[in-house]
Amino acid sequence: MTRAVAGRGVTDDTRMPLTMVASGGIDYRAVASSHPGTGVVATSDGVYRYVTPAGVRTLGHDAAELHGRARVDFVHPDDLGAIAGRNDVPDLGSVVTSIYRFRRGDGSYMWIEDRSRRVEGYEQPVFVSSLRTVEVREEQALDPRRGSSIDPLTGLASRSLLMDRMANGIRRLRTSTGVLAVICIDLDRFSMVNLSMGHEIGDRVLLNTAARLTACITIDDTLARVGGDEFVMVVEGIEDERAAVALCERLLAACRVPHRFGFEEVVTSVSAGMTATVDSRYGAEELLREANLALYRAKERGRNRYEVFDEELRTKAIGRLGTERMLRSAIAERRVVVEYQPIVDLATGRVVRTEALVRIRDQETLLLPESFLQVAAETGLLQSIDGLVRESVVKQAAAWNERLAGSGFGGVAINVTATDLEERGFADSVTRLLAARNVPAASLHLEITEHALVDGSSAVVAALGDLRRAGMMVGLDDFGTGYSSLSYLGRLPVDFVKIDKSFVEDFETAADMAAIVRAIIELAHALGMSVIAEGVETRGQLRGLVGLACDYAQGFLFAPSGPPQMVDALVFAGDHASSLATWEAT
């Protein structure tokens, strides 16, 4: 069969010298036949040893033009970095994904996604690759120089590439007879690995887990890393839901095998949620949401198990779908509102900082985060919301730098997520945003929750270090609610800690809570960090915190969150409660 491409004939003919099909004792054609979906078979030098008919059709060359040639002969010079070292694969079965421009027979270039895996059974390294062209609409998003399509730690697909693959898989349901399954996977209590053994071991566990999950699927399926310890698997062409359930059982078993690093052994497990469909009317976000709901139920029921999306979860999903639609509308219409809660210096009684808190305006109501944040995170909308918040906060910080100059007002705190910090170039983007408004870096304080920091990869800690070096202050929010120990605090790149309000609530009546708060304050001070107490609502709580030399506090005792004008009024009012003597005497 011949297919016309740019005015020349490209054939599917794969005839070639016998030495190219089988050389060095290896039958490369047999290698391709035993790995369905293979486009090319290559050796570690990058030379094409066999190109299948499917590979010929994708690459736009006659078979004879490809066999015996090196991949680098066809890759655009600007994209050679995308394939450098791609065959340095330490583990059999590990998949390396590269995206680059490939030269057609007529001299023009097209974008290619190349997923390569080293195969077992050969002394000389042999690699099989599946190939697909990237549509024109995807080129910018998948530019290898931007790195947005590939997770930098594991080499797996990123969320953007995952959603594209899922959408393509759904379209193929129109003509296929198989089932499309989506499986969300989460490492159980991964934070304990990072806490007890450090982020370096944590990263190696993530890499091992990625390799084990990859070994459970074919080269045509997709595995993506979408969060610190979160993976998503998209499997096409399976027989039925029972086959998808069997796959869930295999991947759970694979991830129960202990990880061994020298003399160290790490035992982990995963939880999984699965949904499957034959309906091409589904949307990619809808399928991902269903799998996530099943995952959450697996975690609620004890972890180290899988759950399948069903009608009970579908009922819950309907409500979540309404929230998602509301969020998309709010983002498009810029109904994301920022309120500010004052932070008081307990040594002077003055408002010296404020925390930015996100709200969504829905008709005449301001929705609080607990009503939408979880859905925003699950649907990928949280980053868009956070981006709008950062823009608004930096704009307001610029205004305050002019209006409140000389008042002692020190800046605004905003929340960041592990996903933000793992995004390549996040620190630089925040720095540019500040520079555009002439806002000093020290005016922006970034808070990350204890859970997010401990659960995150080493990239999270590195990004926090970059932000501190740029001049921003970094704080640990909700301290005491995660799994970290007080000794772990000294290894974190933070300037201040915020004591969670759950400790402050029982501060007056529970001796153990008071002891914990005292220990946090004393250790933080010993490490050169300041301490903010959240949720202060009574004068008794305030007196106790002052007695323990807590630095700052926020809560309804001082003021709820409100518009910027409220902060202006409180700063100009000076001492918020007359004097410490007033606090201590009442």
C-alpha cells in the first residue's frame, strides 16, 4: 500500500537486508512482533534496527530510508536535547517519553511523541518505541524546551499530556470495541517516608513506583504523575470492567513489594480508584473526576485497596459537577475575591501583617473555601484560582506600600500548594509578578501547609529555597496537624510557623495543648523562626499566648477577614487593643 505525502510515495514496505532484520544474534522483527504497538526497534546507539509498518506510516519515510540510520539524523537540531541520554534507562520496563520535531522525507518537520522502553532478554540493550504525531494545536503546549508535557522527576506524562491522551482515547471509542479505563493511584502515607527517611529516599520511592506501575500496562497506555504522590493511568482497548479490576489488583500487588536502597527497606502501599466506559460522549475531566471519587472512597475505607466508581458515587458527583461549573464561571468572570485578615504583633498591639483569604462571589453571597477548594483541586482549577489571587494580592501590596509607608506594616501572606511549587519556573514567575508592580519581595509571605510540605517531593523544598533567596518570607501553615515532628522543623526552609487553631481552641482548658504550644514556640524561637497563632477568639487565649512569648496572632478577637479598607483603618488606628496591660488585666 502507498500513501501520498507531500508529493512523494511513502510505502509500508519493510523489506530490507537480512542483516538489518536480524544481526548480532537478535531478530529485531521478532522483538517488534512480541511488543504490540511498537513503531521502531533501536539499540543503545539510537540506530533504527527495525521499523514496523505503523512506524513507517508515522515517520513519513520509506523503510529503506530509516533502517540503519540513527535517530539524531532526523531530529531537529534545536530538539537534540530532548533525546539526549534517552537510552540511559537503568530499569528494564521503565518508559522514557520524548517529544521532538522529526524531519519528513520532503524536508519539513512534524512533532513526534516517542515513548521508549528497554526490553528484557538481550545482553545488548534493545529498545522498543511507540510513536504518535502531535496535532498542530498541541505543539506549543508540548514544546520540549518548555518541559510542560513531561514530569521532571519521573519522566512520565504531566497532567496536560494526560488530558490530551484521555481525550484522544475517548474519541477512539467511537470506532473501537474495547473499554477505556481511568485509574487514579495514590501512595498511602507517603509523608511518613519523606519525614522519616528524607525527600531523597522519597523521590526514589516515587521513581520505583512509577516503574512498577509502568510494568503493569502496555506501551500504548498512559501513566502520568499529577501530584506529589499521585498517579493516573489511562488504559485503552481492554475487554471489559472485570479486566480493569484485575489490572487494579495487579498494580496494588506490585506496589506492596518493599523498596530496597542498600541496607534500607521501605514498605509502601497504594490506594486506587477506577472508572471505565465505552461511551464516547464522556469528557476527560468527567472521567478523571469519577476515578478520583473512587480513590477517595478507597482511602476512607482503610487504604491499600481499590474502589470502582458506581451509582452511589455518581449521585455525589452530580453535586460536585455543579460546583465545578460555578468555579469555571467564576474564573471566567473574575468573581474570585480576596479578603484580608489582620495579623497583630503581640509585643506592640499593632496590625503589622495580613493574610489573603480567597472567596468566590456567587450572586450576593461570598462562598468560603471549604465549599469549593476540594473540587477546585480535583478538577485542576485551583491553579487558575491561585493565579488570580496572586495577581490581586500583589496589586494590593503595591497600593499598601504607598499608603502605609512608615506605619510598620510588613506585608501580605498568601497560600501556595505543592503543585504550585513543583511547577517549573514558579519562583521566577512570582518574582516577575512582584517586579512588574515594584513590590519588594519581602512584602510577600508564602505559606504552605505542613501536610503539603511533608507529602511533597524534593522539588517543593527546593522551590521554597529559591523563593527565600529571592527575598520572600516562607511560612509553615497549620503546624501541628501533619505528621512532622518538632525536630523536623529545623530542616525546613521556613521563616515562621503558624500554630493551627485546633491547638489554640483548647489552649485555656487542656494542659497538654498548652504544653504543645509552649514547645512549638520555644523550638521555633531557638531555630530563629517567628510564631503566629491562628484562631484567637478569647482574651484568655490571648493572655496565655502573650505569656509564652508568641510573636503574632490572628483571629476573630482582633478582626474577621474583610476588604482592604478594613486593614487600612486598623493600621492607622495604631494599638489595636490599647495596650498589653489591657489584654492582661481583662
